[in-house]
Amino acid sequence: MKVLVYGAGALGSLVGGLLAREHDVTLVGRDPHMRRIREDGLRVDGEVDARVTPRALTDGRHRAADLALVTTKAYDTDAAARALATGEYEAVCSLQNGLTEERLVAALDATVLAGTASYGARFVEPGRVTCTGVGAVVVGALSGGASPAAARVGAAFEAAGVEVTVADDMPVRRFEKLAVNAGINGPSALARTENGPTLDGPAGGVAREAARETARVARAVGVDLPDERAVTAVERVAGDTAANRSSMREDVENGRRTEVDAVYGAVVDRADRHGVPAPTCRTVGSLIRGWEASRGLR
Ligand code: KPL
């Protein structure tokens, strides 16, 4: 299968590297990472060991592939969509944080699938990423139900040796993932804790409450996510990635813009529209935005 990975940061490079063991993969990212991959190939180490030679571009416009995976930061989704709209893809699948798929749908003719990837990935240096946790990929139709396109994407991941589930309940899984991000990302960035201690320590109450609020918002928009399932998902992911740093903590520690709007904005905007309270997500979001503002990042 021809696959384009738009957004070759840590996770995009890892997923692209795994797929390149079997498929024809093009990564789209930034120099010097792309340049080094063109010169020396991509090295994946840690819990997976691979050396592969995907194509590596800095301009993702006017390309064609069976599948485009979108792995940019959520705030770069519109730029990704504009670039992908100049190309031809049978299916486009987001593996991003936040509820970004609707923006892809608005910009693209291709079938847009929803997806999640629970791999831990860390960028080490140009041309090299470390897998800090072997996870799994879930892919399915954005509005749920069976999808031949999702089945083909699932078969492609499987052929590359990646554990994959083709799910018919992506609406609930998307909000479950949002609850996990709301539970872990802000509290871990503010408390400067790894994912496991975030849930086990004093910030654990905030994390669980943020997950409950996300579940309440999901139900308000017609997605049946019980509080208990959202809390259990946060606890499970924090346990599975206990020693890892969340992406928001990494962003804060590296002085970079965060995905606060895609996570806490997504919850609070929907809460306001549907008249349900989300005070914890509002507070955590405001604190992270306050930090961004103080650094001139917004
Ligand atoms: O997606 C994540 C992130 O860090 O953005 C979690 C699931 C919290 C794993 O760290």
C-alpha cells in the first residue's frame, strides 16, 4: 500500500517507520529530520528495532497515495488539510489528539477515518526516534459502523506487524481518547509528573474529574460514554504509560505551544453549547493557556 504520513514528529515517524517495513511510505515533516532520513534512512530503536528508508519530504502538496495518515499537532490540522486537498487519497485517517477529523472532512473529498495510536514515541535526534511503549492502532468510520476503507487500512497495519483493531464504535472511542488526554495531559504538565504518578498522586482527583466531565460532554452530544468507562480509560493509559511524559508536559518543558485548544477547548466549547458544567477542564485549560500567554505562545 502507498502511505503518506503527514506530520513526521515522534509518533508520525514511529508509525511511518513501522509501516515502512512492509509498505511504500512517504513521510512529510521538517528539516533537519527529513534531510537526515533522505541521507541515512530512519532509525527506530527502544522497544522496536528497525532501520527503514521511507521517502522524506518537507512539502506534502500534490501527492497521491492509498492512505494519508495525519499525525501533526492538532493546531496544524488546517494546514495539513490544505496540503492534502491538493493531492489524491482513497482514505485519510487522523491519529491526532483532539477531535480533528471534522476539519479534515470539511476540506477533503477523500473518506476520512478516525483513528488512535497508543504507541509511546520520543524524538531523539534527526533521523532517529525511540519507541517508549509498544501500543496498538484503532481505526474505524468516523460516525461508526462498518467501513471497507477502515478494513483495508486495518489489513495494511496488520501486514506491517502492527497490532490493530478495526472498530465500529469510533464515536465513543474518540471521546474516550479525549477523556484520556483531558485527564492526563494538563494535570501532568502542571504537576510536572510522569503519566503514572499523575494519576497516583495529588493531581489524580483533577485527572479523574476532567475525564468525568469529558464523558458528560460526550453524552450531551449523543455519544454514550459512561463516567466509569472514561475514568477507567484514564487509569489504564496512565498505568500502561506510567514512566512516559505526556505530550503536553513535553511541550511545556520545551517552551512550545500545546494542544490545549484541541483538548480542553474541545470539551469546554461543547459543554458551553450544551449547557453542561465542565469547571475542571475550564480551569486546567485556563492555566495552560495562561502559561502559553506568559511565554508569548498565543
Ligand atoms: O496521548 C497522550 C499524550 O501524551 O498526548 C497520552 C495518551 C496521554 C499518552 O502520554
